Amino acid sequence: MSGGNSSISRDQLAGNFNRLGVGNSPAWRGQQARREIRSVPEGGCGTADKSPGELGCEEEGRSSKQGATLPREQRESIRLSLVKRKKDFKYMEKVNGRRINVLEGLELHTAVFSAVEQRRIVDCIYDFLEKGRKGMLRERTYSEPRKWMRGKGRVTIQFGCCYNYAVDKHGNPPGIIRDEEVDPIPPLLKVMIKRMVAWHVLPPTCIPNSCIVNIYDKDDCIPPHIDHHDFVRPFCTVSFLSECRILFGTELKVLGPGEFSGSTAIPLPVGSVLILNGNAADVAKHCVPAVPSKRISITFRKMDDSKLPYQFSPEPDLQNLQPLRYPPKAVPVQQNQGQSSPIPAAHNLEIDKHQNNQNPDVHCDQSNPIKLTINSPVKIYQDDFPPLGSGSSAHPNRTTRSFRQ
């Protein structure tokens, strides 16, 4: 990204975006998901005494080189147009005598959260980690088991409901414990939910009202399982800090502590959102083998109405969320020879095509490579989706009653 003579005029910028036709519709204005981003306290963890901030857009609206400003509607329209969506995963297995696609219903969305947004989310999670270790959260919100062997020791932080992974000392079965209370979903994580609904990642008919944060150290894992049906489908997982693989298949084998084998493995890029629905949620099991480095995931789920905690109160600001209209199909922005930046390089518009300097190919299986390519009307920069680990300091399966081909 060079400066100096590589700038372009404001008139050229305005002409480029007029040709794009982005952000002209009144439907873009007044959307709560856009505005409440600024009301999230800095740090994003619900502490009202901190100065207001945004979900990672400290320099929103400012150009890194040209100093030009774009209306928020245009910025969000561009960001929405850059989201990449992979929805045609396929892996055939024989189930009940029939060959079906066990990955039907699986989706992978990338470029939903910028690098700065990711940093704020990670900082928020580490803030809750510290609070949990100091006993500042409700008892069942925070759990940090003793790390007595490889793969055991993953920290969990639950918001919205208390989920029991196995029969506990009180005899409660696996599932939501309705008479236990945990801390509510923090403001910054609610903004994440609004973003995913607004940007057509999650459907407005299944808005999450609970989430669980998994904080992995090196070699931590999640064993093979199907998510409990106390939670409705679809649900999603957002990945931070480092890329990892998730395995899917009807028969996942445990080879050793933190080691599993399965039918197919899918890489989860940093900042990606994985949606599980259909066969991918209810027929195929999934697991995360021992991770090679620190990782954070946040799984957002909607509770079945019949399983809501007795003291549960719906979050008013998560009601009646609606997706934004898709922006008009973008056309390439003309760029004069020798110019390195066709639009203002506001930090919340930048997507890293190198994705942590790793190959952007995502493979469902070796015979069917899944390409995640960036084909954008705006210039792509490499300071988004960085390896956040260096920037943050801190420390029984149920089969479905039916399946889809």
C-alpha cells in the first residue's frame, strides 16, 4: 500500500460509488444493528463506566491515505458485499441403507468480522476469563477443569443458560438445567448476533438467546458429539485466534487423547462463522481434534421454548431482528494505472485475502476442493484477519428422526 502520488480525488471516489449504486436505498437507514455498534462500551463486556466505542471500527469513516469519508450505509453495504458464503458442502455416506449428503445444511461464512472487531471480541473474552478466575461471575457461568491429560482443560463460559454436558453430582441429565442461572449475554456478543442476522448469516427465525465460549489452550479438543436438541437448529460457531480443523462423519473414531478420525475435515479460518443445520447438525457428528495453538470459539444457539430456564427473560434488543437488503450487484471500480487504492481504506472495510498468510482453499475432501476466493470491487488489504494470538495477552449422541438427501 503506497502513498503519495497513488491517491485519487474525491470526485473520482464519488463517481465510483455512484456507479456501484451502494447504499442509496432508504432501507439501509435506521437499522438498529448499524447504530448500536457504537453504543457498546469499549472492551465490549457490558461495563457502563467505559467510554463508548464500536465493534472494532476505531477509525471508521476515515481514509488511511486519502482522508475521504463514506456514509455508514455505503460502508456497511460494501462490507456485506464482501462476505463470502460456502453452502454446497458435500460428503456422501450410507445411513439406514441409503447414501445421503451428511454435510447438507453446513455453511461457512467468511469476512463477517474485521480484524479490529476480532481483537475487541477476543479482549472481551479474556476479560471474562479473568473475571471467572477471580470468582466475579455466577458459579455455573465459568468452568475451568483441571488439565490432567492431553485434551482436557478447555475453559467454558456460558451465557443465557446453564448447559450440562453429562450427569452431574446432583443427578441432572445432559441438557439445559432450567433452575440454574448464569450471566446474561454481554453487549458485545449481542452485537455479534445482530451483525449475523443483519448480514444474512443467521436467519431471523432462529435468533440465538444463549451462547457458550470455548477457550482452548494448545492440545485442548472437543470430542465427537451431536449438539443437544434442547437447542433448535440452526446454530453457529465463530472462530478466533487460530485456524483449526473440524471433523464430520456418522462414525468418528477416538484414536487417543485429543486424536480423532472422521470422514471429512473442514478448516475453520480465523473470523469465520460455521452454520450447522440439517444433516450436518443432526446426522453427522462433529469434533475438534487437539488444537495446535491457542483458540477461542463462540457458539451461539437458540433454546427450545420448552427448555427455557425458569427465570429466563428475553433480551429486548434481540427481538424482531431483520436482515438487511442485499446491496446491488457491484461492478468493478475503475482504477487509473499506478494507483494502489480505488477507495478509502477505512479499517472496517478491509479483508485479508491471505487469511493469516495461509492458503485460502478450504477442502471438504481431497476430491472436491472448496475455493474461498475474493473477487471484490474494492482493493483488498492484508492487515485484516491477522494472527490475533500475538496481539492479545492472556493467559451420548442423539440421532435425528429423519435426514435429508
